[in-house]
Amino acid sequence: MQTGRVRVPLAVTAKQEAILARLGRDVKQGATKLYEKRGRWYLALSVTLSAEEKAAKSARDKIAGIDMGLRYLAVVNAGGETLFFPGDQAASVRRRYHALRRRMGKAKAIKAIRQMKDKEARWMKDQDHKISRAIVDWCLARGVGIIRMEKLEGIRRRKTRKRDFGRSLHSWSFYRFQQFIAYKARLVGIRVEWVNPKDTSRTCPRCGHCASENRSGIRFRCRKCGFRGHADAVSAWNVSFAISGLAEAA
């Protein structure tokens, strides 16, 4: 039996290799964890990089708006083109975790419940990273120079028809999600602005008519000009227009 220190080769991507080469200089090493999954061993290494913002390119003249909520985690609109990230899959996963914790609670499995909560938190953070990356890449490919997001307040108080669906996303960290989008955007030279979300869901992006009757669930129909669209796409479009003014710029 071999004892002592064992050296094993580490398989990394070109991007990961470049980061590892900078350890100790402008890259700071964080926590490290070695774990096994399906017969293969992985090393999870957290690092901190300096996030220097690139200068925005003048060729990027489009503005994208992002609407966030419970039915859709994010809806992005850039010049009328829309990208949806439905929340149903995330809600399903959250419900499954919740059901498992309830069963563990009945069995008094306190340690297992704690581990399950940690696993769910890691999954949520990973989803935020993946979706925020997809959003920034989508915007970058369309020549977006500014991303505007709602200055969120009380997003969890929004009503949904399916009570269980809303509850399963109730504790989603929309603030962290926005921060992930913001720092990834700045790294590629996209400016981030925060807007007042007032009236974005009930204002027509074509004629500007504002009325609560314009929206019914996920359907939007302007009572003045007849414009129709997906309500969340309309809201994201209005966020890009900053119809109620900027809250702050960063």
C-alpha cells in the first residue's frame, strides 16, 4: 500500500490552465474541495480574480432590459427581440428538495437536512451563474452596450395563480442573480443601469398608454392602440426604455 503524498495529473481546460498559472500574482486562491462523482474524482477550487471593467465599445448601441419574476426567472428584451428563462424547472427542483427535507424532518435526520440545504443552495448559485452568463453572451452577440435592470423591491410579493409554484421560488436570491449579471456584463464592456420598475408591466411600448387593464396574466393588450404581446416581454422592453426613469447607474 502506498503511503505519503501522491501526485496525480490534473485535467483542466485552456481557460482554467491560464487562471492557475496566475495563482499567487493577480489571482487569489480560496477554498478547495476534493470529491468523487460517478467513479471520477474532481477538485473544486475557488479563486478570486480582479474584475477590471473593459471600456464599452461605441459600436454597441442597443439597450437591453431585463424583467425578473417568479413565473420567469428572467425575460430579456433587446430592440423587440426576446429571450425567456422559464422558472418552472427551477420551481420543480425546489419543490423536490422541499419534499425531501419534510421526509427527513419526520425521520429526525437533522444532519441530512443541513446537507440537503447546502446542496440546494449550491444548485441555486450555479443556476444564477449559468443563466447570467447566457444573458450576457446573448446581449453581447446582439450588440448591446447597456443592460438595464429593475431596482427590485418586493418581487416575492407578486401574486401567481399557482400558489405552490410561487412558493417554490419564494426564496430565490434575485439580488444575487442581478449582481452576477452586472459583473459579467461589466467584464465584457457592457454598461449596467438600474431603473424604476413603476408601470413597466402595464404600459404599452408602442404608444405609451398606461392602464392596469392592459395586462391580464401573461397576456398584454393595449386598450388604446391594440398592441399585443407577452406581458413579461413587454415589461422587459419597457425596462430597456427606462419609462419611469433611472434609479441609478453603475
